[in-house]
Amino acid sequence: MENFPILAIMTLFVCAFIVSLVGRRNVVVRNVVVTIAVTVPLVMMLCLIPTVFIDGETIVYWLGNWAPEADWTIGICLEVDALSLFFGLIVTVAVFVSGLYSFTYMNHDDSLVNYYTLFLMLSGSVLGLVLSGDLFNIFVMIEIMTFTAVALTAFRNTYEGALEGAFKYLAVGSLGSTCVLLGVAMLYSQLHTLNLAQVSALLSSQGTNPVTIAAFAFLFIGFGSKAFLFPFQPLAADAHAVAPASISLMISGVLTKCGVYGIIRLVYVLYQNYDQPIVQYLVTGFGAISMFVCVTMAFNQHNFKRLLAFHSISQVGYVITAVGLGSILGVGAGLYHAMNHTIFKGLLFLTAGAVQHQTGSLDLNRLGGLGKRMPKTCLLFLIGAASISGLPPFNGFASKWMIYQAAFLHGVTTSNFYFIFICVVALITSVLTLASFIKVAQSVFFGQLPEEYKDVKEVPLTMRLPMWVLAILCILTGLFPDFIQEKLLTPAVNAVFNVVGYIDAAMGTGYAAASGVTAAGIEGIAVTGTWSPTSWLMLLFCITCAVAIVFLLASPDDKQKGTPVSSADETVQPLDAKYEPFFSGEEAVYSQVGGSDLFWGFKHSWRRYFHFMHDWHSGIVNDYALYGAVAIAFVLLFCIVLL
């Protein structure tokens, strides 16, 4: 059992090598190897549940059998506690579903040997990252993850924007990797070790200094860029949009979670500064800004997958916001939503891939009425849309409710209105998410079917089965939140706060106490009211207040200023009286509401904000790199001055 972590990682890397050797000569062998590669790690992670989640053990595997001696460490270790296993399960489920979906979805592409080789290397690097107990090994896995993801983004190089999207992803990925490397190097220069457990113990016993604080800033930005937080999200959205749908699932559902995992380890285990208000402001601030900015940017998208990409980053903002609260409930809510996001966003990207596979288009202005021709895909999309929008009884509602509760309670207990405001921002974002997916449903699946798609058929069963797996998980994880909290969240949250157990598992019993680490575990997560009618009424009231704020913050009517009334991208002309509703005597003429026009009123009211965002996103990589450099400078100065 203790060998399962390394075997799971090596299975993916070894199978990638085997596919590259034999895949060109025998397609059947290639598919069998890929099936084994995506199944075996999932089975191994499931087998670790009794040991890690139920018995509470932490599995430590030293590569080369080089265990720590005295006060120094040789070699690299894998350390799997409940937090690592929680993310390991997320990774392996997503890899399994994406791999099965690829068999049919990618069968019309060339060079599939290269695709599956890169896909398995990407999967192995992500799993290796979340199971690693060594900082430099995490950096190596990040590098493999970044470059394989870039290659897979550009895999369909004839697709418009594929090469550009890959280059942009490479730019932001390199910026993040460089920050991680700088942070690792600074910590090593001060502590002379790369082991996560030993770094945590030494930081507790020796305290921080300007160098280790700067290392914290660089690591936070590095992991934040891997989670695609603001201001890195525009470049990442292009990668989501142009990559194959199976890879979009991996980027959105898995790669972003690596950034989340890194921030949790950084704040709760390495530096243990989660209870400092300055750190809470920093983390929740980045999360809340990413949450709101990206959901508003999704409104102006005309590409199905690009819209989903911005929503993906917005939902990761929810996770980071909850984790940044520094509370037990906040961490539990963040982990719950991280799991749910992988499930429902994976489902949505696969439905977008199904639409593209059958129609050859992702343009919301060209699609429409596909619910008549693809009813099963339409149903699956609606399940995913309801989940991400936070509608009961789906999983997004349960985890978002926990986030609202965590932010509100933290604001009340600390008497800090900032966290109450964060709760309102989360509610506004949820309302806008629902509105956006109403737009997508109208643009893609409802309305009139264009003539060019009259012969479109449903996708094959082999593509629908992976989507049904995710759809069923959306329902089950929403209907039984108490079970999820007891069996999955409580052990994972306990591992987050049990720094003593994490250190002693790797370095030996008593090492944490000798270093002055006194953090203890917890017994459970106090969550109430998920299915209470009173709680639903309170939630409805809060949403109403959030909607009111949206309208109150809208731009004033320009009519009084003598300027044209315009939306984000067009001027509205006065209507002829003959087109007024219920005007008798005119022949009824069909007019399909375009996806970009469905919420014209909202975009008009917020036109100044949308104009600003339009100007801010120049599309030039150098500008985005400059934004990233400014973010690094801001976080570095913020941490050095205030921490």
C-alpha cells in the first residue's frame, strides 16, 4: 500500500513511453495501454482511502530509500496525507474521464501517438505534484505540466488561434514557473532543505526574515498563476478555448487545482500564517477579484469554450476566496468547491466538445436549436449549467452555500465588514453566472435550428458515457453534502490544520514539537442549513440584495447628458412603431435573440466597466506580461512591508 503513490505516478509516465514506442504500429495496443494508464492510478488512489481517510495515516515514500538522518535530509519523498489524497482523487478521476472521452473525440485527428504521450505525461506530472513532499520536485512537475499543456494546446495547429493560445499559455506559464523557482531557491538559501515538512518546522523554529518573506510572495504568485488568478487569466482563457475539449477539461479541472493545492500548502503548512489578517486580505482579495472580473468577461464572449474558460477561472476564484478566510469552514468550503468545479466544469467542456465535434463550430452567434438534434447532450449541459450556477439540488449549490456561510460568519466573528463584502461579491458572481448560462443555453440548444445543422446527430455513446459519469457525480455530490463532509472533507481539512502530524510523519515523532510547532488537528466541520428552508429564504434575500447592488452600481443613463445610448459594442436605434409588441395588422416575423444580445440591458447598464475591460485587454502578450510583473511587484512589496 505504501508503494501505491509512486506506482500510480510511474504508471502514467511509463505508459507514456510505451505509447510512444508501439502506438504507431498498433492502434489497439495503444488504446489498451492508455486505458490501463488512466485506470490503474485511479484504482490505487481509491485503495488508499481506508488507510488515509479512515485510519488517518500519512504515507511517506522515500525515493532511493534515503530517509532523513539527524537534522538533514537526503533524496526526495512523496508524502500523502488526506489533503494530498483528496487532490489525487480529483486528478485521477479527471484523467480517467478525459482519457475515455478522447478515444472517440480525437479519432479524426492525426499524430494521436503524440497526443496520448503528451496527455499521459501531463497526467503524471499533475499527480506527482500533489503527492510530492519536496519543493524542487514540485517545481520539476510544474515544468513538465506546463510544457506538455502548451504542446497539447497547440495540438490542433490548424485550428484558428491554437498556436497563438499556446504561445500565450507559455508566456504566463513561464512567468509562474520562474516565480516558483525563485521562491524555492530563496527558501533553500536560508534553510538548506527542500523537504516540505522540514521547511515548515524550520520556519516555525527560526521565524521569518526578509528573504523568506520574499520567497512567500514569489511562491504565492507562482502558484496563483498556475491557478490562473487575476491578472493572469486572459492568456489562460485562450488556452482553454483552443485546446481539444479533453485537454480543456484537464487545464480547467486539474491544472488550476495544482495552483490551489500549492497555495494551501504554502499558507497552511509551510508558513502557517493563515490566521494573519494581512494574509487573509491578500488571498481573499485575489480570489474575489478573479471571481468577479472573469464572470463579467464571460458575458462578452462569442466562443463557447472561451466563455467556459472565463467561468472556470471565476469558479477557482471562489475556491481561493474560501481558502483565504483561514477558518475551518472556509477551507472545507474551498475544498468542496474545488472538487465540484472539476466535476461540473469538466462536464461543460465535454458538452462543448460534443457540440464542436458534431457541428464544427463553437460560435454562439451561429449555433442554435441543437437541443432538437442533440437532446441527450442538451440535458447533460443543463445539469452542468445548473451545477455551476449554484442551483439546488446540484453540487454547486451545496459548496457555494458553504462559501457564503464561511465568509459571512468570518466577517461576523471578526467584526470585519470586508468579509461581509466578500460574501456579497460571491453572491453577485453567482447571479451573473446563472445569467450567463441562460445566454449559452439560448444560443446553443434553444431557439431556431440553423439550416446548416439540420442533419446534425447526437454524439456516440462512447462520448456520452464519460459525460454521464460527471453528470451523476454532479447530482450525488449535491444531494448528499453531509456524507461528503464526513467522509471526504473532514479528513482533508483535518490534514490541512494538522501540521504536527505532517511534519512528524516525514521527520519522525517529536520533530515538530522540538521545532515549536503546536498546531493540532480538528474533529469536524460545523456546517448547517444546506437544506433548511430558512437558509434558502436567507439566501434568496441575500441574492435579491446582490441584484439590487448590481443595478445601483450601473452607469447612469446617458440620455440626460445628450450622448448616444450604447451597449458595449453597438448603438441602439429608435424602434419603428410597427415593431412594437402586440401591434395588430403586421405579419409575425421570427427573430432569434443572439447570444450576445440576450442580456443587452445589463451590458448597457455596465457599459463603462465593459469599455474599460475591452481597452485593458489589448491582446498583446507584452502587455499581459507587464500586468504580471506589476502583480509580482505589488505582492512582493505588500508582503515585505506588512508581514
